[in-house]
Amino acid sequence: MAVNKLDITMMEDVGTSANQLVQRDGSGNLPAVDGSLVTGLKDYTTSASDPVITTNPSGGVGTVWYNQTSGEMYICTDATAGENVWTNVGAGSGNIEPWAYQGTQYGFASGGYGNAQETHIEKFSFTSDGNSTDLADLLTGRIYAASSKSTTHGYLAGGDIGNYSTNVISKFAFVSTVNATDVGDITTARRMGGGTTSQTHGYMVSGSDLDKIDKWAHASDGNATLIGGVYEPRAECGSHSSSTHGYISGGQDASNNFLNSIEKHPFATDSDSVDVANLVTSTYRGGMGTGSLTYGYHFGGFDASAARTDQIQKFPYASDTNATDIANLTVGSRDGAASASSSYGYKYGGDVPPSGGATNVIEKFSTTSDANATDVGDLIEARYAMCGGHGY
């Protein structure tokens, strides 16, 4: 039998260096060691504040962030530089993630012209195809208003009331049947402008061919302020919102020229919009717009031959490049409204061929694949000249 010897002198070589034994002190505590030498443990950050979407973790997905002031704890579940998602695992609410314009539950249609200027606010489901239901009413009949949204309310700015353009900003709640209220004014009464949305503010861009970008706060009711101008003043344009910029596309200028330019304005600073790309086809008179997380979509309106187009065009937010023709609506139309869920763009209402006439059709097209729109439901009543749509 082999006998193994133990060199007892090795037991006296204690410390925290290489090839030494680690020895507890008289109180049973382990000695302090360099944290970088401890492997197999996931790093975490302790801070007096919460992370933000631009907090880029060196450890990537799975990094833990502990707010020692509030006791909240977050885990990075999407490590996309500048647009990280931090999921709250403390209270389980208040996740830190990029703002998304898209809704998850309902689309909303408001105003427009049926038998007269309408007051109805209707909603329809994003989770199942079907007809809309009556939700509430606007303050008065209204057409051609620009739309924006917070996480809880839909906003309308400008448009026409009766025979005159208005400067009123109104809002309605997505989850109640309470009628809309007047909460402020844009700087100049105008119609057919673009409505864009950041996480904290609503914007009305151009409209009535004016060189204006107005913004107002979602956190408190009040008037809009003038924060910049546009590259090409226009009316009757499409509008789109990414997490960082608002976009307008197409439309018509004061000289009745049909526009194909796409311009964007930043949400982070109050400044003018800039020209970034072009549509495939110039459209005017109610070309409609919405967007996914990564693309803006422009569809419908009159083309240069004054025909109602069924074309769906899309352009990328990540690069300033031209739109491409990717699909078609169920029928050419103008002056409808639009919104978006996480997977689909929706168009509803509007004026359709051959001689024109209001429609009540709700149609949708995929924003994950380039495919034609399908008819999925009906509004309560046919209408056109609608106020912009909303998604919740």
C-alpha cells in the first residue's frame, strides 16, 4: 500500500497570493481579496439612481442594477447601445425602456366628416379583428386635426371646427368614457399638419403651409410653444414617430406642388426639421402615415394624376434613405386616419374611388413582412377628413 506524505510546512504558507492557503482570522472572517480574482459571480452596480435607456452595461444582458436610495432593482434584458431595456424586478413596475409610439390594445378614430363634422371617438381592438365601438365625444365636430399621444391620453391639435381653423389642443383618456377636454392652444390656428409624439411631448409640425413646429407637455395641461421650423412648409402630409425623432412625409405646399420629401425633427433638442429622404411617389390631400419601431409607413392620398392611390411606402428610421413601395391598401383612398400596434399598421375611414365617398372600412397591414392590407372591421359610420388616429 502506498503511503502519501503530507508536508506540514505547506500548511504554514498562508495568504492571498498564488499557491497560498487562505486562512480565516480569529473572528472567522476570510481575508480581503481582489474582486477581479473572484470568478463565476455576476457583477452588479450599486447607485443612488435608476438606470436610463442610455446606460450601457459592460456586462450586457443579465447585468443587475441596484438603486440603494429607493431599493428598486433592475436587470438588463436588452443590451442595445443607447436603447437598453432595464426590467424592474423590485416593485415589478416602471421598466426602463425606449419610448414606443405603437399601441398594444386599441386603436382610436375621432372626428371627420360623415353627414356633418363628427364628434365621435371610437375604439377597436388590436388583439382581435372586428368593428369599432363608441367610446366618447369631442368637444365639438372637428376635421383635419393632427394627433399625438401620451401613455394615457390621445391629443388633437388644430384642424377645422365649422368653417374656420382652430388653435385648440384637446385630449381624451384611452381607458374611460369621459368626453374630450380643451387643455391648451397651439401658437397659430391651422389644419392638416403632422402630429408627432415623444415620450413626454406632443408636436404639431407645419400645417396650412406654415413654417412652424409647436410642442406641448403631456405632464401638465397648457399651451404649446414654437420650437422650430420645417424644411418645406406643407399641409395634407403623413406623420410618423420613432423613439428619437418625429417625421412628416409628402403633402402639398402653398403653390400646389406635390411633395415627396421626408423630413425629421429631433425630440432631444428644440430645433428645425431637416430633409432626409424622399417618397417613391409624391402624394397630397390626406396621405396618411404611421410607423413600427424601425420604419415609417406612408400610404394613400392623391398622386400627381389626382387618382386616389393604394400604395404603401416605407422608409427606415435608422438610416436617412428613400422609401420603397412594399404593398397596397385594399382600395385607393385619402383623408382617412392611421395608427399602429406592435405588429400592424392600421388605416380607417377616408374617401374612396371611383367618384369619391366616405368609407367605414378598418384595414391593416403587417409591419413585420411586406404584404398587402386586409379588411378587418368597420367604423360605426363612414367618414373622411378625419383627425389623426391613436393607438393605446
